[in-house]
Amino acid sequence: SVGSETVSEDNGTTSVTATLSAVSGLETTVTLLTSGTATSTDFSLPLTITIPAETPSVSITFAVAADILDEDPETVAIVIDTVTNGTEFGGPAGQARTITIGDNDLPPNVIMEIAGDSIEENFGTTSTIVTLKLSAVSAKVVTATLSKVGTAKENTDYTLTDTVTIPPGITSVSTTLAAMGD
């Protein structure tokens, strides 16, 4: 079959069908190739479709493997590689199907930990570490914006970055909260 569709990561399946233009007296074998952003751990698909003699079509199941990783949608392009006892309709580039695997995982929570409850303002600079941790690993960049409240004045009493970026595959990053001496 030609076309594209989206299949959800949570128990998603769809059929891939090979249909003959006319019933054959011979067994026909269709070999498939896959490419795209999804890997073989994201889905399962038999790469051979065998159509018995005197049978017009056979369907196989494309099954999505669920994971717990927050990620962008992934694609699987399916094309015909070879046909035994038949020819591909439309030639080598004539048949293609793209399946998009839609992610069903929620983004991770961001948890902030500060190494101490207070830091002293003195002659010079003292600091503490602010660590942002994810509740689960993510395949996406996670950006956290830090809101600052209280009576201390930023860039007069302390310095702290406004935004912290956690790269894909990393579960925590740290930044410095620095007190500025008067």
C-alpha cells in the first residue's frame, strides 16, 4: 500500500499490504527496506511478505514498541526492495509508505535543588550550587526558566542565570548562585 499515516506509541499497530494486480499461479515474495528517524527498537515489521499462489494480497503487521522516553515523532519509510515472481508497480520508486510514530510520553518534571539554605554576603563573592534534575531522561532539549523572588537584588546582591538548558540524554545540570559582597 502507498501512503502515510501516524501510529501512536501506546500499543499502535497498522497493516502493510502487498496486493497483486492479478492473481498468480506462483508464490510471490516481496522484500521490504526501511529507513527514517526511527530505529529497529522503535518498531517491528517483517521485511518479507509472501503471497501464496492464487491469493490476491497479504497483509503484515507494523507494531510500535512503546518506550518511556519523551521524544519527537519518528518516521519509518517503507519501500519495496525486490519482488520474486512479479514486478513492482511503478518501478523501483513507485511504492513507498511512511509511518510516523507519535510519542505518548509526558515531558519530565524539573526538580531544583540548592546546596544550602543561605549564603553569606561578605567582602568578595561566595556561592552555592543550584542543580536542576529531570524526573526522567528526555530525548529533547529541556529548558528551565528560573524565576527570582525576594528582597535581594539581582546583579547587586547576587548573580544567577535566567535560563538553564538540559541537553538530550542528560538528567541534571548545575549552575552557580553567587552572592556579591558590598
